[in-house]
Amino acid sequence: MYETIKYEIRKSVAWITLNRPEKLNAFTEQVNREVQQSIKKANKDPEVRCLVITGEGRAFCSGQDLDGVLEDMNHGEVLRKHYNPMVLELYKCEKPVIAAVNGVAAGAGMSLALACDFRLLSEKASFIEAFIHVGLVPDAGNLYYLPKLIGYAKALELAVLGDKISAHDAENLGLATKVIPLERWTEEVALFAERLASMPTVAIGLIKKNLKSSWNLTLEESLEKDAQAQRIAGLTSDHIEGVKSFMEKRKPVFLGK
């Protein structure tokens, strides 16, 4: 079904792997489209309760494939047609999304990782705001997410200077959920994803939705969002199971419903 990515479901986790290792998994129009389609597919699939986006080979994603950049290219239209729909599909996803950053994440590859809910980094991974090095502006949601994660001043520094950020520096900045040693990479990413997949999926989706809306709401509006979300969560079987397991002093078994 896909030519530039791999898509598989294991233990309720959808694994989306960018699969152009010879090009460091650089973006093309087709990659953008297939990533968008796979996120939409996973979000709609009741079997899927968590998504992992990663890269084949030694890179996560090196950004736009420069072989496809032409002198007369309308960069704005490329974003509107190819990148923005991908980023918006990720934004709309109600399930937890992990960026498993196995190597370099540069340019729009960094943007992709920033748009995910969690960022697990291999100790050999790195981030690079590469746009400035070719006279461009960080795009694909980069400047939307970055200051929210690390603050305006640091976001400006990274975007303007374009220095390489090591995995441990990313962790110190708050860009990484966790840095994982190479010898435990595959095992720990899977364990983290499976942990999320075993949690109350509806509640996670509501948490994501309310966090995203909180930036533009008054306290009163946010409190009302809390009440609306809690009403929905309170009607789920996972809430009933959570209360029941607490009373029975056992570990809950959530079904994501």
C-alpha cells in the first residue's frame, strides 16, 4: 500500500517508519502524503491505541529532499499542499503519538518530531534547525510548537543559530521525554508505546484536546472544557474499570473504550 513508509500494528501500536534510508528519510511529496494517510488510518482504527513515528536506518528524517527543490519553486504552495495537511492530520490525532528519534532530525524532520506528543531519543540522535543554513524559515509547525515546549528566547536561539542539539542537550531543554541507550533502544521504545496503548485512550484524547485549546482560553472557558471532557470520560468503560479496580485493590485493565 505504501512505497516510502512502512506501516504495521503490533500490540495495539501503529508503527509508522519513514523508509528512504539512502536519503536519510528525507521528505518528498509522496512521503508527506503517505505519512498523512497513515496517521489518519491509525486514528480511525479502533485496534490502534498509540502511534510511533520513526525512521529506517541511521536517521529519523533529514527534512526536505533537496533534490526536489527547484529555483522557481513556490515554497509556500509546497507547504500548503504537502506539509500542512500532514501536520494538521497529526494535530487532529486523538491517540498518543511518539516520535522515536533514532538519528538526526533536521529541518522539517525536527518539525515532525516537535508535532508529536512524546519524543524518545536514541543517545545518538540529534536535532538541527537546518532552515537558516539555506536561508529559509522553520516551517511545518516548527515555530508553533518549539516556543511552547522551551520558551520564546531559547526557540529564537535555536531557530536563528541553527546549531546541532545533542540528545542529552535536547533532554535538558525539555525537548526529549527520554534519552535511551542504543543497546536498549528497540526494547524501551516498544515498552513505552505499549504502556501508552494500555492506558485509557479516550481520556488521553481529551487531555490532548484540552491542553491544545488552553492556550487561547480564559480560565472560565477552560473550566467549562474540563467539565465537558470529564462528562465524556466519566461515561467510558475505562472509568468504570478504574474505579472498580481501585476498590478491588488490583491493577486496572483498560480497553480504550
